[in-house]
Amino acid sequence: MTQLPTRKEARELLEKHVKDEYQRYHALMVATAMEGYARHYGEDADLWFLTGYLHDLDFEEYPEEHPGIALQWFREWGYPEDFIHAVEAHAYGYHEFRTLPKNRLASALLACDEICGIFFAYQKVNPVPYGEMKVKSIKSRLKEKAFAAKIDRSTIYLGCEHLGVTIDEHVENLIRFLG
């Protein structure tokens, strides 16, 4: 039997393990994007939201082991295998993780995680609501290696490829989902 926490329980978990305000905001941003994709594809909105919300649960406390510690927790807590796989696959190329996404949930998390950082950074220099951003503007920032330089663009493109969407479609979807 697998289970998921409620959104309230997930918030309590996040507050316990994540103290950094940006990381909390990032978790909510990725969760919102994931929920948007769940609704777009007719999938389980709670599963997708919670996967996005908790995907970096161990990052602040265990950056060198991330997401290995969280994966152990999720297994101990009886979370669904699709959830666990998505969190593992979102770390593709990070440390020693080489698990490619094998389902839509994992593909969406890989596609959404890093690009949410681009959206956040873009809003810092161009204070417009997410829903008013332009695909062309976000794409131009994606191409600028110096802009939000720590963001791994290759995982965004890999996630899009596995999700079956172009980068234009993905950015357009996120503008809508985050707006």
C-alpha cells in the first residue's frame, strides 16, 4: 500500500526540512507547474503537486547526498513508486544519478525543476507577473549562459524531450500554469 501526505502534511515536512525562503518558494513554484501539467494531461493533481513540492526536501540539509536521503525517506514513508522515480530522475546528471525519466510524471519534473529558476531570475530583473511573460523573452534568457548561470539548461531540454513538448510549448505552458 502506498500513500501520499496531505498538502498540509507536506507543508509541515517542507517547513521542518527547508528553512531557506527561496527553496520554499521554488518548491511551491515547481509544484504549481507540476499541478498545471497534471490538469493538462488529466493526471492526479495531488500526486503531481506533491512530487513537485517535495522533490528537493533533503537539498538544504544534505546537499552532497541530494536526493538520496529524501529517496530513503519517501520509501520508508510508503510514497508511491512513481513519485520516488520522479524525484530520482529529476537529479539526472547530479552527483552520480543517471536515472532517466520513464513516465510522464518524471519527465515533467525534470522539465519543470530548473526552468522555474529561470522564470524566478527573469522576474527579478523584469518584474512582471509570470502570466505576462513572453515565450521569446524566456527563451532568450535560456540561451544566455551567464544569466542564472548555475541552472542546468540541459536537464530542461532533456525533460522536454521525454515529455514530448518543444521548449516553446513548455515555456508557454509554464507561463499559463504559473500565471
